[in-house]
Amino acid sequence: MSDDHLSGWALIAGSGGMIITMSLHPTGRVAAPQMESMIRMLIGVHALAIACIPVLFVGTLGLTRRLRSGHRLAICGLIVYTFALIAVMNAAVADGLITPSVLRQIVDSAGAQPAADTWRMISHYNFYINQAFTQVFVAGSSVALMLWSLAAWAKRELSRGLSIYGCILAVVSVGAMLSGHLPLDVHHFGAVVAGQAIWYISAGIMLLRSNHQQQAAVV
């Protein structure tokens, strides 16, 4: 399997896993009897998201090698994206592994109001941590997307349309977040993930097609 082939499939699989994560992510309040099933779903979808992180790194590493050029835009994109992946991993750990334990403590403390209030305060603090790491991911991944798009434009790799789409998506995402018009709840963050997934999946398909064309040329 060539590097382009592996990278293309990694981009497609990692992006698909992130879309599944956001589409199945629990939302809203649930009654106490449904709490445990919701917690299991919360753990499951975030475990999938964490598993997708190294897959996306493999895909973007191959993409960076394909786009690598003298002005280092693609390499800078990979560096920034690596920081973004670390941030989103922390966000997933906070929401998918810490939150379930806190929710169980809130349920168990239902008869003791001071203890329940303490655990709710911890839950709020954990939520703010999750939001902070999510903001870092949105900013970092958007910058990386723009750098890759500019590198692809300069090297005439992928497609001009995909490069334009990546730049517009990056600017809109960061601008909306900084202006307060992009609250990072499940639905809005899911829209960002879906928008980026379109770029990654399209880039992955183009890498696969490029690999097939190279093999056909060799034959």
C-alpha cells in the first residue's frame, strides 16, 4: 500500500468516525432511570473520537508529505494540527471520561444536597475545561486547514475548489467563534466537524485517485 493510499483511507476513516461521534452524541437532560444508558453512550462516542485522533494524524501526515514544498506551509499546518488534536483529545477525555463519573456522583448524592451541589459545581468546571479545549481545537484545526489549502493551491495539488473551500471554512469558523456567533454546543461543534470532514474526505478521495493514476502510469 502506497503512502497516498494509506493517507487517503486514513483521512476518510478518521473523518467518518468523527461524524459518527457527533451524530450519536447525547444532548439535553435525561431522567434518572435513563442516566446510565446515556452515560454508556457518552463513553462510547468519545472513545470512538479518541480512537480517530491517531488515524487523522496518519492521514494528515501523508497529506503533508504530498503537499510539502519550499515555503513549508504544509509542515506548519501539520504542526498546528497536532496541537489541535491534543486539545480535542483533552476535550473528549473531559466530556467522555470525566463527565460520566461526575454524573454518577450527582445521582448518588441526590439525597444529600450539599454533596450534590458540590458535584454540580465540579460538573460546571469540567464543562468549561471541555469548552476551552474545544475552542483551541477549532482555532488550530482551522488554521491548519487554511495552511494546507494554500499549500495545495501553490503546488497545484488536489483541486482549486477544495483549496478555496478550505480557506473560506477556516476564516468563517474562526471569525464566528471569536465574534461569539459560534457557541460550541453539540450541534454547532458538530457543524464545524462536518464542514472539516468534507474537506478531509475530499482530499482523501483525491489522494486515492492520484495513487491509482500513478500505478496506471507505471504499468
